[in-house]
Amino acid sequence: MAAQDPPLYSTRSLALIASVVLLGVVAGLLVLFGESRDHSWHAGDSMSAGSVAAFINGITSMWFPIPSILAASTPEQFLMTLGPRQYQLRQIVLCFPWISMCMSLLAWYHWNGLAAIGDQIVAFVGMFLTMVLGIWRGQWVALCTWIFLMAMLASITAEQLFMRDNCFWFHFAFRCAGLCAGLACTSAGHLIETPLQLLQSSILLFCFAAAHIAVELRMTGCEANSWCHHLLAPGSYLKGMVRCCLAGLLYLFTLILTVGQIRTKLGIFAMVGISEKKNQGDDESDDNLISDEVSSCESQQSVHDSSDNGSKEFAQRRLHHLDWLRAAAILLAVCLHIAQILRAPWPWHHDDNDFFQDEENAISPDWWYYRLTAHGRLFVIPILFYISGAAMALGGGSLGPFLLKISLVTLCGCGQNYVLYATGPQDPNCSFDRRTHDECQTGLWLDFLIAPKSGQIFPIIYQLWYTIALVIFISEDIALYSEVRRAYAEKQVRAHCLVLRYFCVAGLYALSVMGKIPIAEFCLLLALEALSSVCIIRSAQLAGSASAETPSVRARLWQYAAIMVAVLQFGYPNFDIQSFDGKLFVYFHIFRQLMAIGFVSTLTRKTTALVLSRSWPLAFIIFVTLLPSSSYYWGGMVAYPWLPHRIDRLIMISASFMGVLMLDRIGHVFGDAGLDLEMPDYFSHAALLMYIAHPVFIVVLTKISGMRESSVLGLMSSCCTGTMGLVAYWRSPCRHDDRSVAALYTGICCLGMFGAGLVGISFGCVQLGGHPMVVLVCVMMFVPQFVQSLPRSK
């Protein structure tokens, strides 16, 4: 902090203040003159409770503290230019928007003369304090504050002179100018370094606020200039406030994401960890699916002990088992998608009491796919989200390129799915088995839908719901990840970041399931959300104070506690999921908790002791005990079911968590022993291609008569792997090393298999069932790399 304050009564400051006061006086005179000539309009009538304008003005009062929240997050070292009295005034200005928010909420909820006077007084005092602080700071901050104050006065004057039909857009402009003035006086020169960044922040704020109001107008179901009885209900007002909070938090996240200086100063997106450095010698992939290349590379870490100033460097190695797990999960997910599309519609449930018979046509019966789905969905989606959390822990660098890559994958996949949907029949009942019906012959190219009976949005999203959920979950937990890293580095945890993140998630839960589940279960959901964060942070703190020689047992126990809290949090409430709605959205937040557990367990793996893994026979018994029924049940969504009975839900979720953690631990054991097998990059690229393009493969290959589900899987896998193998060989700078030769042989063999299979199936000579085809695909992936790993004589 500066030793003394700059002078407040400089010539420039006095000129700016005088101009504001003069314009304010002129605006007041214009308003008085306008009201004396026109007595047909009265604010108390047009802004009465229940009007759309009063509702919009009321709930958007939740935007007032946004500049204060951003400014309060500024680290102290960036406030050194402020004098003592400037710093105190800034603290007052940061607190005042909260008072103004409460007054405005009260005034607009039930508009009356007394509330209006109080709201106007608070608004005037806040505007005056903003003006004094901004102009006192001088330089370009003073000029920008003055410009926004002029815009505020112009907007409020226009509102009083021209508003006659219950319009709120002038008041919207007034509030936006006030929020921008708050950004200028509290954050300009600190978090916001340049006038151009301030302009960017202001335009972004205006766009988000306008978009939020447009959404509110649609959600109210009322005309823009009307009165609606249901807006008088406290529930409608409260839900509007929650939506406004979410819009404001989304603005803050977008602002931090887009303005690099803010991101750097806050340190929220700095995913570099304690002293981690990426292993530059590793041959990293540029296009790995979702979890990015950082999931397969273990960073070099240095844990500095503040007590003895010693350090411990850990060996660098790739976590190959995460690559294999991810590819296996994608392969199984694609297999299930093929069965769902070509055997749609699926029943709500199917009892698993069938056996293979010695019949020629029973090589891939329906019940086998039901059993495969019942087993596979317990682990496929949890594995992918767990690996994404592990990738966040192992990765170095900003999340910007990572999120950009995920966004590009999502956009490309959604564009492809939209083309398939637009060229198919628009009848939602046109599944694959009904493709010969007359109503399904209206498509431009296709005669069936990829996702029948699922509305108009999900067929476009389809497999990309995972990437969308991943981006949402990262956005929700980015503050938690940052604080876990700080805790592991034995730094002070920023409680305000965790509180802000908690209220954001709680607001999202309230918006999605409030009034749809019992209030006691909703309170339990929120309480366990806070407890889960406490367990994760505490585990990181204990692991940070330990070392590789003396790992912490308590840190591992806190991780077990976080797992049990997550199971109870989403297994106990009765969400009663029947369709795609807010309850399903909240229920799938169980994967966000699994991401957080994967993040903290991977980050602290070197200083956290093994507990349950040391008694692995006992763990195996527990896992077998927790395995749920193999009977198929729809459960709201085929990707991961919601079972109607609470004990079944708790058992199923526990089995999913334990299965994923056991697979990860087995991979670590083999990796530490040096017995794991490296996955080539082109296999990862093939998995990405299969994930994005498998709907196209399905609709193209099913044009061939006699094509079965298992044949589609085999042809798709061989085509993607062979293509990526040849591309890897062509892009290799040295085409004579073992990797390049293995890629070439893999590409030739797989594409040859694809061509032979295509010809054989077309002529009815080749047809493989589900079991043989899955085995064949696994062998196709494993053999080339196994041959490459064999010792060669010199």
C-alpha cells in the first residue's frame, strides 16, 4: 500500500466532479419539466408488483455485487498503488452494492413510495461513492469512471422522460452503466490493466445482461409490457433471483477465461501445480480425446518441505494405463451405442435369466447386449470422468487450449449429428426396426433416426453430452481444483473462492430440482456438497505435509470419506428420473464428484499411503458384494441408470466408484513395476475418431444388407485404427524406427481386414458374433504393440 494518498481536489478531479454535478442538475430539471407537462404516467402504477418490468428490475438486482466480487478477489500485491484512505474507501465501495441489492430487491418486489425513496437514496449514495473513488484514483481510471457516470445520468434521464409503457430497457442501460462504473473504480488498474480490457469487460457484461433478460422474458411466459399474476408468487421471484445469480457467475467465469491478465493474476487457471514441469521428452498426442494428452504423461514434481528446506524429485513416467482405460471405455461405449441404435427401441427392463443355446442363429442374441449394457455402463462413463479428473491433476499449462479443443470436438460432432438428423425422417418414432414404414421414407437420405423418441435436441447432441457435461463440471469446480493445489503446496486456502464456488453449485441445484424433491433431501444434497469439498481439501492438506518416504494414511482416509459422501449425496435423494430434466442433470453431478476424487487422488498419489489396496483380497470381497444385478433397467438414461430403490442405488454407485479405483490402482501397480504396455498415439487418435464419427459409420455400414451390430463394430475399429496408423507413419519424421514401422504394419493390416470384411459381409461369406468380434478388436489393438516391445537381437 502506498505511503500516502494522492490529492483529491486536483484541477482535473474538480472539473470531472463539477461536470457530473452539472449534468445531474440539468437532468433533474428536464425530468421536472417533463412531469409538469405530462401527468398521464405514474411509476407506481406501471411498476406495480406483478408487472414484467418490476419483475425484471427486481431479480436483476442480483447483478449489483458482481464488480465487488471480482474486485474482492484481487490479491493484495496488486493494490499497492492505493493510499490508506483510498483503500478504506474502496472497502466501503465493495460493501455498498450488497446493501443496494437488498434495497432494490425489496423495492421492486412490492413497489411503494417508501421503498422507492430508500432505493433511490441508496442508489444515489452508491453512485456518489463510485464517482469519488474513480476520479480520486486519477489517470485513465478517472476518465473511464466519468464516462460511465455520464452514461448513467443519460439513461436515468431518458427513463424518466420517455418511459410510458412499462418498459425496462432504459433502467437496464442505467444499471449496466453503473456496473461498468463499478468495474472501473474498483478493478481498473488492478485486475483490469488497460482501457481496452475494461471495454472488453463492459461489452461482455452488457451482452450477458441483455441475454439474461431475453431468457427471462421467455421463461416468464408473459408479454414484455404486461402484468402476470404468477410473478407475484415468492417462488417465481426466488427462481428468477437464482437464474440471475447463475448468469452473473457465468459472466465472471467467461471474463476470467477470456482476459488473460485477470486469469494470471487470480491464479485460478494456473494448472501448473507445485513445481511441475511437463516432460519434454515424452511423445505427446495433440488430439487425445477429452482428457487431453496430459492424462498419459506424469509430470515431474518437486515437493518442497518448508521445515527443512529439502526437496524430493519424483521420476518421470507416462501413466499408460490411463490411455488404455480411456480407449477401452470408448470402445465399449461405441459398442453399446451400436446396439442401442440398431436394436431400438429398447425395453424399460429386461430380466437376465437367459443362456446361450446351441442354435445357429443365437450367436449374438438380444439379451447378450442387455447384459453387456447392464455391466458396461457401471464403469464406462465413470472411467472417462475419473480419467478427466486425473488429467487435470497431471496436466501443465492453462485450461484455455484444453477447453478450446473440447469445444471444437463438440461443435464438429454436433454438426455431423445435425446433418444426420436433418437428412432423416422427422418422425420421432422412426427407429431402425421401423425404417421400412411409409412415414419413415420421408428423409432425404436416411430412413431412421440415430436417437428416436428423444426430442429434437438430444439427437443432435447424442454422444457429445459427455463433452458438454465435462465443460460444465470443469467450470463448476475450477476454483476447487485451484484450492486443492494450494492446499497440497501447503499454501493458505482461499475460503472466499470455495464459498463462491459452493453457492454457484448450490444455485444450480436449486434451479434444477427445487420443488421437485423433498426439502429434507434437498438440504441433505447441499450439506453433503459442502462436506465433500471439506474432505477433498483436508486430504490435500494432509498429503502436502507428508512426503514420499512417510506418506499420510489420514489423507487416504479423507479421500475414502469423500467417496462415501458422494455415494450418499446422489444415492440417497429420490430424484425419480423418468426423462431428460433438471433432476437427471443434478444426478449426473455424481460424475463431477468422481472427477474431483480422481483429481485429488492423482495429485497426491506420491505422498498418500495405501490402505485398502494393501489388503486387496478384502477389497475384492467387498467389490463382489457390491456388484448389482446384471438385469437391464432403463433408469432415465441408458448411459447411467437411476434405480428406483435406494439400497440398489447405493450399491450400484459404490460398485462404480470401487471398480474405477481398483482399475486405477492396478494400473499404478504395474506401472511402478515397469510392466505396463505403452499405447501408440494412433490408437488414441483412432479412439477419438470412433467417438466422434461412429454415428456416420453406423448409418453408412447399415446400407449393406446382412450387416450386424458386431460387424459394424469390427469394421469401424479396423477402419479408424488403420487410417490413423497410416497417418502416423506418413507424419513420422523418421520412418525407419520401430514406432513408425509398427504404425505402418498396423495400418496395412487393419485396412486389409476392413476391406476383406466389407467384401465378405457384402457377399454373405463372413459374419461374426459379439464375443468373437470384441476379442478380435482387442487382439488387433494389442498384437502390433506387443511385437514392437519384443527384444531384438543386434
